[in-house]
Amino acid sequence: MSHTIAPGNAAPSAPPAQPKLSDLRLAFSHGFRVSADEAAVAAARREVPDVARGWGVPLTDETFSDLGLLSSEVITNAIRHTNAPCAVVVRWTGVRVRVEVTDVSPARPHRRHGSLDAEGGRGLLLVESLATAWGSAPDPAGKTVWFELGPSDGTPPPWSTPGKWTITTDSGSATSGYLPAWAEDDPTEANVPLDQLPERLAAVNHRNFFEGPMLPLTAPDVWAGAEEDAVFEGSIDCNPYDPDPRLRAPLVNLQVCVGRWITGLDPHGLADVAAKLRAHADFLDEKVRPALIAAREDWIAHQPDEPPTYPWRSS
């Protein structure tokens, strides 16, 4: 789960040596919009490192240069593949600078065969080679691609306590809960207006994404040809304050393909899906494939002309 803080002006002062939670979560976050024009990327490339320099973050000149370069590549990728504006958020975690780029496409970049798919190309290869960490996540608007630059020693952000999250209000009250080791984000936040606490708790979502196999997908009524995309990828999700008690324990949500999901799977439900997928795989391999080969052999045998060589005939 990614908490998006409302865009604001970059903080003019340097972060303290021991930054406060409210400073990290509120002051050291800067958001802006990039129009659907690749010419706007140059300004965005300058703005991201300028914001970080304004905070006085302890990065080297080389890292600041990488920050501009990677921001440019990810923003360009977002605009080029959507022909729409994107939103950029720059954060200082107290350890690293994090850049999040949200666009309107739900298609997320995937690693395969030691490289990255076409939606990103050189840009995401640079991100993978230069960033301390990077990833992507679904977003109500489409998706968010993020990267971080800074120390790679595994030091957690200063607000993070292993195994625990805490939301503190501006009145001083605190609400805490268990933070699973597998969760990809920490909902910890400070100085939350008391009247917004119910909203914050309702949004607590522990999530861990997993990838699915890449298959050629087509939608004849939507686009021509086939595009490689993941099927049956998904996430482990837990919403401890959801009104539905079932959703307060970890469940698996499966995206059958882009925009199609099987949701709310408890261990029994996930086992049932897995069994059906195994049975379907066996059916495809043991029944459909031989029938397909037989049909193709029959087709070839009844052609009036000498058929060409078919490499699959001996399969």
C-alpha cells in the first residue's frame, strides 16, 4: 500500500540529523504533475534533484545525477506508453530519496529472461542497474513505478519498528498494530488529525505482490495482435480494520489477466484454484494437445498439395 501525501512545496531547510516522524511523513514529500508532452520531462528531470538538494539530503553529486537520470527515464516511459499526464512524488525517508511515478496504465513492468519487457526498455534497465531499490504497484489511477537512491545497507526508515506500525494523532494518542515481515509498506504515520484517524485505519493494508507467468494476450475488440502480459499474478492482502471480518486475515487476490481478478481467497479457496489450474494444465497437456496434433495431422493428410515440413509433427 502506498500512502500518497498531497503535493506541496519543497521544504526549504535541511533535514535534522534526527528527523521527526512528522517531518519525514509531511514536510519531506513533494508532488507535481507532468503533462503528456515529452518536452516537459526536461523540467521534471531538474525538479526532482532540485527538491532533494533543497532538503539537504546527504547524497553524493553522482547520486544526484542518477536521481535526475532515472526520474527522466521513468517519467518518459509513463508518458510515452499512455499519451497522458503522470503524477510524480518525491520523498525523503530519512535514509533514501524515493521517487514514485503514477500513470493511467495498469500494465506493470516485468522482469523476464534477465531483461525487462518492452514497456520500459532501456529506461527500466537503467533503473534496475542504478537504483538502490525499485518496483511497481497497482494504483486506482493505473500503476505506480517507484525507485529509491541512497544507502543499500538495509537500514530501515527511522519511523519503522520491525513487527509494529503506529499511527499517532495530533492530540498525542497512538494506535498500533502488528506489521507482518512480508508486508511491503509500513502505514506508520505521525501528527494525523484526530478526525482523520478512522480514515487512516480503514486504509491500513498489508500487501505482498507476486508475479505470474507471461503469456501472449489479445483482445480482438480492443486492440490488434497479441501483447505479452502476466496472468494469475496477484498479492497477499490483509486489511485489519475492514468491516468484513474475512478480510482482516491474509487472503490472496489473483488478477486472472489485466483488469480481471479472483479475489478474497482464503487458504482453502487458493488451494481450490491451484487444483483447478493443475487439472486444467493436465487437461491441456494430456487431452487438448494430442487432439490438436491429431487434428493438424488430419488436416495435412487431406490437403491436395504436398504439405510443407511441420516441426511439431514429431512432438
